[in-house]
Amino acid sequence: MSGVLVYSDRDDLAHDLSAWAAAQREVLGEPTAAVLGARAAERAEACRAYGAVRIHVCDAPAVTDLLDDAVAGVLAELVTREQISVVLIGATRRGRSLAPRLAQMLEAGCVSEAVELGLEGGRIVTGRYSLGGNTISREWVRTPIQIIAVAPGTVERAVPGAVGGDLITFEGQVNASRAAVIERRDKPGLETNIADSERLVCFGRGLASEEDLPLVQDLAEALGGEVACTRPLSYEYGWLPEERMIGISGQKCSPKLLVSIGVSGQVQHTVGIQGAKTIVAINTEKGAPIFKQADYGIVGDMYKVVPLLTARLRGGRGGGAAMKASQPQE
Amino acid sequence: MRIVVCLKEVIDLAQVRFKTDGRTPVLDGLPVRLGAFEKNALEEAIRIKERLTEVEVIALSAGSGRLKESIKEALAMGADRAVLVLDPLLEIADSAGVARTLAAALERIGSWDVCLLGEGSDDEYTGQTPSRVAVLLGLPQITNVRELDIAGDGRVRGTRDLEAELEVVACDSPVVVSVTSELNTPRLPPLTAILKAGRKPVEVWTLADLGLGPGTVGPREAQVEVLSNLAPAGSRKNQILDGDLEAQIEELLRSLEREGVIS
């Protein structure tokens, strides 16, 4: 193999993937990176601490908006010119549609959201969710050039090392996108990052009414955590903003503790909680699939269980205040 | 204006069962239906047709012979006609093979303005097809679109749903657009429409009609080789607590403290 090229529109993912590629250098060849878009030079400088031996920098106006066709054009030229055999792309939403665009330009095979990345017998083997999240498809890309988009959190978080790596200004042709960004707006209600929370309380359709939200919010507060929900509660009912929705089309979380309340446990949801260290499930239905995904299960009515649990965490025993003095809050 | 909606047929994923090992999926005999994201794409095309005049909506799909039945749902929802590419090779084709087939069919359909696809499919959710089709046809793409506006003159505006922001992208047609499920709520066709769907035109093509075959679409041409496809090995404790509720909660908190997940 003749080398790896790393790219992401999210710098921290590019750093993580650079560090991973650098650690596999003996097998995969030289790790290189590309930094494109606004403030590329400054961001490339920060990238130097993560193991790439060359960092290609392009801040041409044509790539400022990071539209797929313009970015893929620059990356395709780098792959060809530098004889790259593996391209690792951060699987953000942009990355997920960029990766197959680049792959098709290079007639390459592509894995568009790897959640496992490893080396077996000198080749890269990836895992991705398949059959609606029921299974993990382990596969390898057979084409001479391999394009792999890697989900956030798949490889270890990189720590900066010795600063090295040459910055090289991209001198090739930059073709502007045939589309144009005419407006950007921040998503409303973006207030938390569920994916990074250490403790989560996630509720499903078992919560009967929006007015009952304080029940789960109180538990989350007692745990020092955040509230999350399943898809219908966000998209259909709008009880919580979508960045608090966990599942295959929402957030994938990896908290230390996830308390799942009134969630049936459909696979489209449980894909998003597989990274949790410990899962507690509370559900009235003994046969609910969520119990198969849980470490600890309480079969019971959430309207009885949750207030007791919250009170006990707040220092009371069974709702009383006797323990309050001996169990200070965080 | 002509809008082509690419639809994928997927198995009913809620019915996937596993062999006694608990990990090997059993898919034989499961019912198939049109994918959910694809219905969002189709719904949007039909709404555009209702808003503008002179819009033709074509449902395009590539896959197995069962599509002849499942495509009726798309026709009942409001597609004017359907084009199906049917070939056993398509059942085992990878994203690149499917994209090649759809792109060839889109070329054979001739002129159109917007090609709509789902951002991913219910089953594999790889989301490669829109980008690959766009490259094969030499077209720009607007992906992850949750609001779509097509003017009568063919100017397309799509609002892309990115992680932290919404990005409005404009582009002249023809363009390939992939849509998210937030775009709309697909209609349930009334019974009369379902009955009439069978009378709408369905054109059936083979891979050979498109100049494709075993040398271009199929297992030997697959770019990605699957080594295994199994349910993850279970590693949860699956401990259901018993006793009265207060005892259960005490035991739960002791366990969570022991594991160091609460303080």
C-alpha cells in the first residue's frame, strides 16, 4: 500500500483518523491529510501534531462552502497524484455524502459509515450497521483505492504528539461546485451534545404526556445527566429537540450510564445506545426487547419507579429526607 | 417538468429473526415493501406535482421481480408511471452496481429535471446511491434535504440538514437530491387510488436493455466483500431485579455504585 489520506470537515475527527493512520503506518504506508476550506492554513497547523507526514492545504474560495463536488474534486486529484490507496473520511453528514462521490469518481469501493475499523491480515476490515441495525456487516473494500468514512468515536480520541508534518499548499485545479450555498442558519435549540454525555435518561412512548416530562428531567438532574428520547417523541410529538433523539437516524451515545424509561427497544433505537457502559431499563412489559439490551431491568410502572429512584438519588429513602445530610449532592 | 423518484424495496426489518445462535439473521420469506425514506421522496414529488402544472412523476426501481407488486404502492400514492429494471443480479449487487443501473435507466428515460432519492435505505442506510448516480451522470447533488423548493423554471433549492446547522443550497436542474424523513409525512393512498394503480403504465427493462450485465453488475463486480453479517454478540448482564420496588431500587443503586457509574 502506498499511503493514507485523511479528510474531515470536522477537525477533531481528522485528528483522530490521522493518529490512527499514523499508528498503522507499517502496514498502510505514509499517513497524509488534507485540510480544506475557511482558515485552512491555521487548521492545518493544528493538524501537524497528529502524525500526518504531509498536510495538503486548500483555502481556495471554491471549497469554502465544502460542497461535495468541489471537495471531491480536490481529494480525487490528491489521491491520484500522491498514489493514495486508502482515504479515511470523517463520517459527518457531509462526509457521508462526500465519500461515495469521491469513490465513484475514482471507481473505488466505499464504506460510508464504519463503526469498527481494524487491520486483519494486512488489510483494513470495517464494521457497519446492516439490516436496519440488527446486524454488523464486517467487510473489506476490494478495489485498489479504498474510501472509508468512519463514524465519530470509532477510533480512539487522539492526543496531540510531536509537531511535525510538512504543510503543502494545494496547487492543482479547483473546480467550483455547480451548486451554491445561499443561506446558513444554526439549528434551533442546539443546547447539548448527547453524544458526549456521561449519564443519560432516555424515555420512549411509555411517557404518556408532555406534561410528565419533569418526571424524567428530575431523574436526569438527580443523576447529573441529560434527557434524551426515542425517535417518535422528537419527530412525531416534538417533545424534545432532535439533537436529544437517540437512534440510527439520530445520536449515537456512549455514556457511562443510560437509564431507559418506557422504551420498547426497537433495533433502530438500540443501535444508538450500544456504546453505553451500563444500561438500566424500566418498562411495564416484561417481554419488552429493551430488557435484552439492558444490564439491569425493573419491570414496573415508570410513574411509580422513577419518582422513587429520583428521591433515593437525591438522598432520601423512599422519598423521605432522612439520608439527605449524609449523601451530599454533587 | 419531470421528476424521477428512485425507490428501493426493503424487507420488513421488524420481522427479522435469528437462528438459534442468536446472531445469524434469517431473511428467507420475509415480506418486502417500499422503503420509508423513498416514500418521503415520492411524497415530495407528488406535492410538487400538485403545486406546479405539467409535472410528470416517474417511479424508478431496480431489483427483483417482486417489485412488480410493491411498485403499485408508489403508483397509488400518485406517481404517473413506473420504470422497473428487473434482474436476479440486482438482488446481490452492491451500491456501485445499483447506482450504475439507476444511472443507465435515468439516461434511457431521457430528459428529466430532478432525481429524488432517500438519504439512505431502511435496511443498509449506506446512502451511497445518490452521490454515485450524480457522478455517473455528471451532475451536482444536494444531499440530506429536509425542505425542498422547485421553481417552475427548474431552479432547485434544498435545505440540507447538517449536524449543527441548516444549509440552503441552490442549483439549476438537472440535479440529484437526497431527502431525509423530516421532509414530509407520506400520504396513505385511498382505496380508489390503490384500485386504479394497477392500470397505470409500468415499463419493465432488463439489465441487457441498459447495456449492463454480469460484467458490470453482480457479485464478481462487487467492490466491497462482506466477510460476515451477524448480530453483535450480547454482552449485557440482563439482570431483572426482583423483590418489592424499594428493594429493587436499593439493589440497583448498589450495583451502579459498584460499577462506578454513579457517585
